[in-house]
Amino acid sequence: MNSLGFKNFRKFTDLKPIEFKGITFLVGRNNAGKSTFVKAVILVIEYLKHRYIDEFPIANLSKADLNLSNFGKIKTLGQNEDSVVFEFAIDIYDICLKISGNDYLRTANVIELKITDTQNGYEFEAKPELMDYYIRYDSSIYNKHHRKSTEEGIANIKLEIAKIEQEIKDIDNKKDLRAIAEKNNMLGGLNGALKYLENRLNELEDNEEENFTISYMIEENHSIKATFNEVISIAEDNYGNHRSSVSNDNETDNDIEQECNRKLDYENLYVHINRLVESYNKLFTSIANTNYKYLDSFSVKQNSVLLIKDKSNALMLAIDDFMSKRIQNGQIPYEFIQNWMNILEVGQDFKVETIRGEAYVVEIVDNTGTINLADKGMGSIQIMLLLFRLASAIHDATKNKLKTILFI
């Protein structure tokens, strides 16, 4: 997920999309809405993976202790608007999701879902309550994206050409023909690339590729992916029917015109259908491979021996989970802990010793020797707790080939 914004969600009447990448820090005072943003991300992920396109699950978020049990808990209080809108991006896809429902129900109704491929110009729109589903192609979206990237490429090449031309002027020994020849060869390649991109830009300006909109009514609800596939299957069936259809004497001019427009839409769809399906399959694969893990804050105990039976000890639970995965020195999760121990000045390495299968002892290795983690102080204990949990999450994500979003 690249960005997320929402309207009428919790305390926010209109939060413009916030972009986030590798590591994102949300900073704010108490009750500023940091947890609200996390809840929105989790809600959206849960919905995208849900088995029904028309149903927005809420109650199962209680597993993450996020205190959301019904639709009334997520919408902004005191507003006339009874719907909640999420606007977010995943890779090249802009997604708008509108939901509404009964305040006391554990799920909400999906009013509208629109998924736009911002590179290729495709749209998949669902209005489950009306049982209406659409697939579209909008050449203006395609042209806008590719025009922007082409213009950026042209600008970069022109800068590089200017740089090399200046380097040629700055060559002290004008008799250094070899160096000048090399620079001129580079200029020749860059000018060729520049000409190609300028021609490409002109083609985009003249591109008037036919748009299309195909709509269907589907009564049964499935997952987003299954619904999309059903729409595509119906479109493929109907394409053959429209190609073979003939007009009859009872049709009016308006009927004939509408049928001709439908045929044209299907002809344009047929040109795009393979790319359309490939595009959305990439999105569905990305969704399937996306996971999240919510790492709550815990108070920790300053114990030198961590009893395995003490399930109230967060550090013991984190170490027990880490040890159960048999993560060895030299593996990425293990090295992750070592690297961040050094960066945060906790130590250089660590050792975990199991005592008769009943307890763990954690020791920290630094320049002065070895010391029990409990003797390093509460700050170091909290850091090691977080590092053990993150290392376990990295192991799980790598093993299961998942793109995991971690909330800390």
C-alpha cells in the first residue's frame, strides 16, 4: 500500500491521502489520530482479502485490540453523511471504497468500489447494492501517465546532453581526440534516445484510442477477484454474441445505434482484454501476498531468568516465538537483531540459553564482555523485545513470501 486517506472515519471528516513507503513515522499528540490511521489500514486490508465484495468486515479487528466492533464505532459522529470513504493506492492502482450501514452491525455494506489502473487506463467499478459492475478503458488516463513519464525522460536526457557538451568544452587538451570521440559517441546515443522519446510524446498527443464501458448485473456476491473474473467471463461470452448478432426489421434507428455502440465497445474490449486481465491479476496477487502484524506496546519485567510458564511476560513470549522458529546466526532475521543492537548501542551480539526447557536466559555481548539483559536497564530490554518480535515477523514474511505491513 502506497497511500491512504479517508472521509467521515472516526474523528476525521476529510483526511487527504498520506503517502508511506519503507518506514513511516506517525507523530502527534495524544488523541491526534495516529491509531485511527492504523485502524484504517487494517480495515482496508481485511476487506480486500474478504470473501464477499459487498461486505466490509469490522468486528474481527478486535483480535488486534483496536476497539472496533460495529459500523457506529468507525464513522464520524455528528455528521449528516452516513457513509465512510477510503481512498488508497496499491502500486499503480488507485482505489476508492465507499461503505455505509447500520450502526450496531458488525459489518458494513459496500456502496461502491472503484479500482483504477493509473498506468494503463483501466477501471473496474462495483456497486454491489445495485448489482451493477463495470469495466472501462479511459485513454486519457493512459496518455496522462505516459506523457508525464516521457516528458521526465526527455528532461533528464537534455540535462545529460548539456553536461556532456560542457565536459567536451572543458577537456584541457584539445588534442585528446580519444576522449572527445568517446564523449561524442555518448552524445550520439543520447540524441537518438531523445528523438525516440520526442516521437513517442507526439504519438501520445495524437492518440485517440477508442474508450469503452461494459456493464453487467451480477446477483451473487463473491470476493473481489472472483467477481472481476466473472465480469470478464461474461464479457467474453457476450463478445461472441454481439459479433454474430444481426438487426431485424422491428428495430428502430435508436436501437440500431445502441447496438452498434455496444458492438464497438466489445471490439475495443477485445483489443485490451488480455492486458486488462494481466493488470488486475497483478493487483490480486499483490493483495494475496500482503499481510499485516500489529505489535502492541508492552510493559516489561526486569527478570534475569524468564520462566516459560510466565505467559504474562512479553519478553519471554517474544523470545519463545523467536526460538521456536529455529533462527540461526547468519540468517537475515538474526543479523537484523545484531545490526540494530549495534546501531542502538545495546551491544554487539546476544545469546539465548534454555534452562532445562523451563526458562530462558538472555545475555548481551559487548566490548566489555557478557552481561545479563536484565542488568542493561529498561531501555535495552524494551529494544530487545521489539527486535525479537520484528525478527520473527521478518522470518514469517520471508518464509511465506508475504509483503507484510508492520504496525508498532
